[in-house]
Amino acid sequence: MSTNTIEISLEPYCEMTVSGMIAPDDRDPNKLVLTTADGCQFRAAPLGEVSIGAGSRQWRVIPIMQTDGNITRLQIVAEQSPRTPEGDRFVCVGRTNQVSRKHNSVSLKIERLGEPTIRPTLFNPPSQVQSGQLWQLVAQRVGMTLDIVEAAQLDGQEVSGAQPKALASADPKTVHEPRNLEQLAVCASNRQKTPEITEIARAALNRELKERDWELSLTRVKEPTWEWEAQSLLPSELRARVQVNARTNVARVYVYPHQSKSSLDRSSIPVDGEASVTPESNRDPDRLIVTPLGAARGIGASCFRVQIGPYEIVMDAGTRPKGSDPLPAFELLDRPNLILITHAHLDHIGALPIFHRDFPEVPMICTHGTREIAHVMLTDGLKVQAAQQRQGNEDFGQVFTANDLDRTLFTLQTQPVGVDFSPLPGLTVRFIHAGHIVGAACIYMKYGNRSILYTGDYNTTSSRTAEGLKLADLPQADILITESTYGSDTHPSRRTQESDLIKAIVEVVQAGGNVLIPAFALGRAQEIILAIRTSALFHSINVPVYVDGLVREVTDLFQTQLELLPTSVQNFAKTQSPFFSEKSSPRIISIASPKERPLAIAHPSVIIASSGMLTGGASIGYAKILLERENAAVFISGYTDEESPGRFLQSLEPGSEIELDGTALTVRAKIQRFNLSAHADRVGITQVIHRVNPQHLILIHGSQSALHELSRAGDLRDKYWIHIPDVGDTITFGQAPDHLSKAQVARVDAGQEFEIEIEAEFDGAWLRIADSVLEDPRWQHLAATGLLSAKWTKGGLMLKPASHKSMAVESAIASGLDCCAVCEFFDGYLCRGEDSPLYKRDVDPTAKCPEFVRQVAAVESPPLDVDAMAEPLIEGIDLDLDEDE
């Protein structure tokens, strides 16, 4: 497929033409200024020789701008010859970073080949501009700022062979002729070698795979590397990934293994001189064996070996945060055929570069979101590793190198969530949305007659950055491996915890103090930022929020990858930046250098910084100062390891001492913990267990107390064979744990029944239920509101949780009236109609507004899916009654 010149206008670039005279500055002759015809003066920084004091000329420049949109300096590229007739114009292609409706402006992130990234702010954007989109813009200089006059959205366009896109004027009444813009785009892109980069990528594909027709995805830039996903347009349907280093023009290609190619052939290749072993003897369709290589009877180094049918599959490859043994027990692996990754936290992915170094031919697969985040997390892990080695910390040996990381990220494949795929013949795999963090997934595998579900980390409750795991998405499986982080706890209301956190922050800063929130860089920090950004209480005070450490890099990724986030965040981004914003209230400010940290705590402020457990990162530096201030506070926002400073801090009284990073401190600040966990609690875990209904239940990723308390919850021991294995233990399907007696095995095999007692009354009946059922977390969840709805079904009495809200919705629907309850914008008691005066407000289900639109389908149940909530509660709580009773 040939590449025409229009392709180059779709790659990131920026350039500006300005007419004026360059002369020495009257105040400092060693500096130059460019003076325009309208009297504006700009600092001039020539990149080469320029004519000084030779009259007004037209210049090609790169504008350097403040965040408020004012141009402060011009990098002079060259004199423009011949002159262009458009005047002082700015032309760019970039991804929108922030959109401010209040200031009618948009900020872009433009990554230039071999040059620093620039972030211009332009005014008068089209109304349809949203954060995270790719736009081609033309702006006219108006004084010291730039106003957009032409715009074209480029997201979704094919780079190759694209036709010219007419540029819509910022004023929709007129359309400008795009010809001059295209000419400028061609000139600018030629200077930045974009056609050359793209042609290098195509040539590499042609050379490696002997095919010439390729469809390339939109370019993804992580300086200095440009990357495309490539799909062959020929019947072979080959998939590949191609990268080009823009500084060296060196390309490399990774070919996705074709599904029709037998991976069994790969498994029979001798490794390290071992004899070839055919897997024919392992084709038993009932073979299913699990061996933990990490995260057993503790948290850290999550990794599991699964032998299913003829295959050896690895799930996760994490590291332990500290200690002399950071890696999983990879030595127990034989010849793995595949590794699957649940999410990008280091305790689940930190050892992946080591695994790939040891087993370079083994395919690695995760979700798209996990791969994007893995780049940030693993790169930071490499930096931390190097820093610890420089400090002589013996607990941190070299885990992997930069080359290991580069090769891993390049060959890490992705698959969508919720879609079955077959990476090996006969093996079905599915990623299931886990609700833990962005990109997190549970892993379901099936071969022959056997199936297994590994949860990774998950949350059944939605957060601001991840929708919760939906129980209806979970299939039944023979073996369930579930995390148990909070197996002994029940979480308080997340909304209440957020509200309490905001109130506590406001109380401290209004009294003139500072608040430090140590937070996990991935997920938790962004949730807190969003909670602050959307808090009416916080909007009433003028206090800045500073973001530091790895939090800054992850948040920047979220800002440019909004498609990874829930719809609610994407909708919020339509009107304003969801994260960084120095112009909004409150101001969210990124700390770019350690030198800026003293300024952040020189006045009342909020600092959100990693690490969340105070084990490293920027949060330690702030804590060393703020812990000794009586008017300051340190608010812990979630899980802390038992041996971490963050956990120890929570147990201290005012005036106690703590050693932090080798410094002895007297604690005078207020210390408080808020539970904003991204893990399911005991109720959520037991719901998942009963939904999957396994024969073998393997409890991992939790403290000893959490694991054993969870194993005793409700009727779990009567329904499942429960395993709490150590590293290296094996669990074979069909073999009961050794600690179970024959009677216990028989009871599990027979299933569970319970009796109830009915006491008739004049106007109803009492159902007396056994204590063992009442103690079941599912029953406790069912009865939490004190309201139940009951319905006879198939000879059983179905009980469902109810609330005053859900009953009001049911009543409104049953009325048959046109009201909010049957409006298509009614969503969990909130109005989602942007044109409605009730938008984003809690609404009365019986209310109605002028924007009412009836749902297309007849509504028979409330929008809050009570049936789905009750589904995992049905088994073991259905009351199977004989009609005679």
C-alpha cells in the first residue's frame, strides 16, 4: 500500500509563522526580542543565524507558552521564504490534554521527534473538543495569545491513504479552505521526518513478513519510540507490532503468534539441554493442577503455575516489595507454554521482565489497559531498583535491566476484555473485568472437561476510576483461586469514607495546615483527585492540591488515555480537565521537580504522593516535615502492609516517635485512616465464591488471619474443598485436601440443606432460620437494609435485598406514568440527561422534566439491578419449602 503525502498531516507536529523585526533588547543587549507590527514583543531564541535589525521579516518559530496561554518566548527556527499570506499563524497536530469551558481554552500535548514535548494553550476551541482527542488545529495570533480559527478531529482516521479532512472553523457558520493548512502541514512534517518514520515502519513489515498491504493503527508515541499495531489486509490476516526509534531510525517488528500454529510444537523444544518430552501423555481432558509460586499465605510475588490438559500456563509474575527474595519460585517451572497477566501492580507484574528473559519464546498476554500502565509502573520499578543499588541497600538486588524491560514491553500482547480467545490449540481463555484498577482482569481458562478462574485482585464495588466486577460476568469453574486481602473485614460505605475524607481535609487546611495523603500511584491517587475535583465543599476554599511522585506520571497517562476510564470520567472530561488543572477550583498542580516541594508546604495545601505505605517515593520527604507539625495531618487512604511505616504510624499516639527513612521523628500531626480500598471485602469475596461455585477453593493473597477467617465464613467449609497452600504445594482437581476427614468430604460432595421453622400468625408467618445461615455474609448482606422482597419461584421462596429507594422505583414503574423511573437518562437514581435541569442530581423516581425520553424497552424492574445483586445470594438462601408446610 502506498503512502501519500496527506498521511504526514496526521502525525504530531507544531509550527508558527510570525512577522516582525528581531533586535537586541533595550534592557539587556545580550538578549534578543522580536517586535511585531501591532507592538507585541517576544523574547527571541534563535536556533541558528538570523538577520538582526534588518527590518520586518517572516519567521518560522516554535512558541513557548505559559499555562495561561500567553506566549513568553519564541524559538526562531528560520526565516520563512517566500512569505506566506496568512499572517501570524500557528499550525499543530496534537492530543488535547485539558479543556476549560470557563476560560474557553484547550491545552494540547505535542510530542515532537527528538525534541522536548510542548503543551500550548489555545483559545476559542470548537464545542466538540474533549480531553484525550487528537486534533489538527490552526490558530491566529491575537496579541500575546492564539485563537483557533480552523479545527479537524483526527481520532479514528486511518493514517495511511487518508484523504484530506476539511477543517471546520471554530465559528460553525463558515468553513475555511484547507489548502494552505495542508501545505504548511507538509512543510512542517517534512522537516520533522514523519514520512520517513512511517515508511521505515512499512518497509520493516514488508522485509520481515514479505507482505506489502498493511493497515496501521494510529501512532502511539513514547519518546523516542513510535509504535503501530499492524493488520495484514491479505488472507493470512497476520498481526504484528512495529516500532521505530525516531532518533536512530531503527525499526523492529514483533509478529503475533498465529492461532492456527500449534503451540505444542513449541513446548517440545529442548530447553537448556534437556531432552525433548512430548506432551501426548498429558492430553487428559480432566488434568488440572495448581501450584502457587508466590502470594501464598501472604501478599507479594503473585504467580501461579497451572497444568491444564497438555499445557503449563503461568498466571502473573509479581515481585515482593522488599527483602532478599523478591521473585516468585520460577525454578519450579518446567516448560511453560503461556503467561497471562491480571493487572499492572508490581506485586503481579514486577517479575515479568525476568520471566521473559528466562523464557523468551513464551507468549505474554494481558489487557490493553494493563500494557499501557505496565510501561509506567515497570519503568519506575527500574528507577527505584537503580536508586536503591546506588545507596547500597542490600535488600534490593538487581532484578531486571533496561534491556529486559524493553524486550518485555515490546512483545507483550493484548486481548480485549470479555471475549474468548484461543492462544493455544484447544485452550479457551477469557479476561473478565475485575474492578480493581484500570485494565485489571480476572482470568478464566478451559480445556477439555476442566476449567479454572483466577481472580487476581478485584473489587465488587465501583470506584471513580474503575467500575466494579459484575457477578453476572463470572462463569462457574472447577477451581477458583481468589485473593483474600480483606477476607476478615467488611468495608464501610465508600461514599461515606470519601465524604469523611473531604471534610477532614477541609478542616485541616482551613485551620492553616497541610494535609499529606500517601496514596498508591495507580488508581487510589486518581480517585482522590476526582473526589476533590467534584466536591462542592472543596470548591468553597481556595487551597491548591499538589501531585507528586509516580502519581504524577500515572495521572498524566490517565489524562491522555481517557478511553481506559469509566464513562462518568469521560463525560466529566467533556467540560473540564478531570485531573491536572491550575485554572480550576480547586487547582490541581503537578510537582515537576524536588526543588518545588518546599513551596508546596509553605502555605495551606493538600499533597497527594506515592508511596501509599510510606515505604519510599515522594511521600516520605513530605512526611518527614509534616509529621512534626501540630497543624498538619497525614491521612492514610487504604491498605498498608503489616510491616510498613504507614501501618505502624496508625497505631501511634501524639508525641510518639517513629523512624522514617533513617530519621527519628516525633509525631505531632493528626493521623487518620480512611478505607478507600480497591479490594473486595469478606462479603464481596463470598459472593464471588458462591457465584463461581467451584469444587476446589484456593485462598491466596492475604494475611494468615484473613485467609483463615475467610475460610470459616458462613457455610464455605460445608460447600467447598478449601485450600490455603504454601509456595510449592500442589492442588490437583478431584483430590480432597489432606486435612479433611471422610465425613467432611462426604458433606461437601452431598451439598448443603438447612431447615426452617414456620410460625403462623394472624396476618402472616415467622420464618425461623438457623444461626449458621444468619452468620453467613451473604445473609448479612441480604438483610443489611432491614427490607426484603419475597417471591415464589419454582417451589422456592426467592428473597432479595430491598431499600426504600428501590421500592420507590418499583412503585413508580408500576404506576405506568411517564416519570424519571422510566426515562432513558435515569441511572442509579441519578439523572444523566445533560440538557435536564436535574442533570447529575439525585431525582425522585416519580418526577418528570421537559427532557423526558421514555426507555425504548418496557421496564419491568428498577434501573438498579436488584436481581443481579441477589443472584449470588440465591444459592443457600432460597427457602425450599414443601407445599404442605
